[in-house]
Amino acid sequence: MKINPANERIKHRYFTYLRETKSIGEHAIDEVAKALDRFEEHTGRRAFREYRTEQAISFKKHLAKLNAQRGGQRLSKATVTSTLHALRGFFLWLAEQRSFRRIQRTDADYFRPSRNDEAIARARCQTPVPTVEQIRTVLAAMPDATAVNRRDRALVALIMLTGARDDAVASARLKHLDLAERQLFQDPREMRTKFRKTISTWFFPVGDDFAAIVTEWKTELVSIHGFGPDDPLFPKTAVSFGSDGDVLAPGLGRECWANADPIRKVFKVACAAAGLPYFNPHSLRHTLAQLAGSRCTTAEQYKAWSQNLGHKDVLTTLTSYGTVPDYRQRDLIRSMGVIAGE
């Protein structure tokens, strides 16, 4: 693939800018790079210095027709919108660079997606949100014969109790779980919390059966496996081999998981075993947010519930997580009756 050296140099500067001044992660930077590459392909790798607004208009039409690489489907509105936003951000930055004074900030606005495309991109998809009883069903279907089995049950129970994000749970250590206080202290210095926030979470009132599973697991780690405060709460699976080269039964390592992929796999297998649709770990946060509507009777209680989920603003809990589920919306509407006189 031919490249434009001048473009590569300016992209390198931009990616450094995003990384060092905006704290943008590598995954997000990769997405920006992909958007810029799509634009360069469309323009034949012309220098960014030669940018004209006609290029942006032409590229938007091109995106509308472009087929995705997988499945032969057209690009989703979300992909189109994120691509255009990435390009607009790049050209806004470019307009501030001394050697690109010819490019104006208003030139970047030609990359704005249409209002219809933005609305479609933001449209909410129905995602399955489990009830607390369904998670009990999942736990009941999970085996507990081995230490790995019991670890998997405990992590499902802990997420139900705390609503902690899967990546934070994957990096939790024994010292972060205080059973006496029924608290998970999410310390960003050691746990991978979102935006590296410090979150103090006390067990939500979803049932002592969940707490019992977690309590038994931590007790087992300490008394049977000899784990200490700095050891992982949910250690990765250790694979070992016998003297004859045979693979031995999986055991517990002494390291935390590097990411949340194993936790999502645990949920997928457990839901299938229980005969339920796949509920990802994050969906339990929605379960807890919806419970707030029936459990909280004062503004102060709702604020405490929201903070327990790690939300600074109650509106985040209410608007992003607290949507009334469809079945409940249906029942509420049907229960209201007919307006008198109609």
C-alpha cells in the first residue's frame, strides 16, 4: 500500500497529541487511524495540506455507499458517524497548526454527519437485562466441584452484589473485599476502574445468598489456598502438566486476569447451562439500576444507590441505566385504565 510520507508524519504528531494531552487510549487512537486511512484511500493519499471541502462532501457520499469488510453489509450509521467525528476532530486540530493556516476551523465542519444519521447512531438497542431471580437460576446451574468452579460462581455473585464492572473485578485483590463491612473498595491504583475512579461499593440488598457465596470463596482462598491480601480475588486459571506430559485438572494461579474476557466467557457458559439468554456482566448494572426504582423511596436513598454504582450524577443512573424495562412499561401502561369520559 502506497503512503504519503508527509501525511504519516502529521498523523504521528496528532496521535501523540491525543495520547499525551487528551489521555486517549490506544484502542480509540486505532479507530481514529482507521478513519483517516479511509479518507486517504478515498482521496488517493493526497496531502492533507491540499484539503478542500469538496473532498469531505465526496467522502460522506462515499461512506454512505461503502460496504463493510465483513458480511457485505453497508457500514452502520454508528460507524459512519464515528468516522466523520474522528475526521472532524483531526481537521480542527490541523487548522491550529502553524503550517496549515490555510485550513480554517469551519472547513472541518463539512465532516459533520447528518442529524438523521446521528439520531440513528444513538438509537437504543434492546439488550437483555436479567432479573435477580434469573441470576439465582444461573448460579444454581453452575457446578461447584472444583476451585475453578467456585471461583466462577463467586465472581457472578460479587457482580450481582456490587455492580462492579468486569474489568475492575478481573483486577480485584483480596484486600479490596471487606466482608465485615460488606464492601468492595475499588482502588484505581490497583484495580482497572472506569476512568480510574475511586469507588466505595457496599453490597446491594439483593439477598444474603449471594453474599454467602462470596464469603465462602474468600474464606477458601485464605484458609485452604494460602492467599494473602495482595493476591487476586479471582485468580486466573493455572494449567499444569504431569510427569507423563498429560494435562492436569485446572487449578488456581497467583495472577489476576489481564482483561475481562474470561469473565464474559464465564457468564456466557453459565447462562447457556441455565437455559437463559446470554446476560453479559455489564447487564447486571442495569438490573441494579432498575431495582432502584422500587427500592429507593427518598432522593437521598437514590443518590446513595447511584454512588454505589460509581456514578457521580444521579441522572447517569436514571437515564443511562434506569430505563423502565419493556415488560414493566407494558404492565404500567395497561394498569392505568381508561381516562374518565373517554
